Amino acid sequence: MTNKVNILTETGADVQSVSEAVALRIKAWRKAQKLTLDALSNRAGVSKGMLVELEKGMANPSIAILCKVAAAMGVSVAEMVDVASKPNVHVIDEANIPVLWQGEKGGSARLLAGSRGPDMVELWRWLLQPGERFASPGHPQGTFELFHVEQGTLTLVVDGTRTTLAQGSAAVARTDAPHEYANESSEPLSFTMTVAELQR
């Protein structure tokens, strides 16, 4: 049995499939670019040790690490975990939609679909149980996210500013600063989110 490092997804997530997809894509990209692990490490701001584990398929990286490596490679996170759209229409069966984060109380973040290439647009579905939260250090300059609350109340904190979104409401937020999604209510929270990270 292989040891996993930095495990954030547990029961309910196809960790092995995600790890294998990420490993294959990093190896193929480095080979095509004739780039060393040291060079990719410097470009991505991720330790060489983590990249070695990723290429071996032995690491289950955080969403933040996936974002850094994808940006350094000029691809989207969706491409790395193989849920990116392909020419014309690419249907992603429910069984193939990866869970990239799972909370301690059963919450989850699923990457439903995403675009290919350096202009990254991703569609996510989040479920946060009461008391659960997810924090991000921030995305590249100019990144923004669109939110729609399906059920419950979302507390969104962006660069220290708190905003409460009620069921049925929507919002646009610049997320190139530290931000956090939280369920501070006593009811389950579900929301869809689109991330747009466009090259300037």
C-alpha cells in the first residue's frame, strides 16, 4: 500500500484516479518542455519533494498546490485532473467528476468542468456542513469568482472583508487575495462557483 501525503480528500473521493491523472500530466508536460523538477519547482513555488511525490502518484495535493502547478504549466486545474472540455462537446459522467476537497463533517468540493489552456474557467459545486470552512491564499492577479447559493447561507471573506450570501443570491468577487468560504449557520450549505483566471 502506498503512503499518501497532504491528504485532504478521504472517503467519497477517487483519490487514486486524481493522483494518477496529475502524475501523467506533469510528467508529459515536463518532457515536452524539457524542464527539470528543479525548474518547475522554482516556477511553481512548490517544493521539489512535493513534485516528486506528485509525479509518482503518491501525493494528494491541496487545491492551492494544484493551482500553483497548473499555473506554472500554463494549463487549468481541470486539465490536470482530466475534466476539461475537449473540442465541440465533452460530456463528463457523474462518476468521473472528482472530489478535490472533503471537509471533516462531510462537506465536499467537486470540480464539475473546466476549460483547457492558460485561460482557466472552472465550474465547482461546494457542500459545507455547519461549522465547515475552506481557506485559500489567493489566486493570480485578476482572478474572479462567481457564486450562486443554492441552499443555506454562505459567509464569504475576501481580504478580511466579510459578506453574507443568503439562499438564492449570487455574487462576484475578486479572489486574487486571501479568501475563505464558510458555513457559520446550523443548516447545510450548497453553492455553485465559477472561477475565471484569464491571462492578460
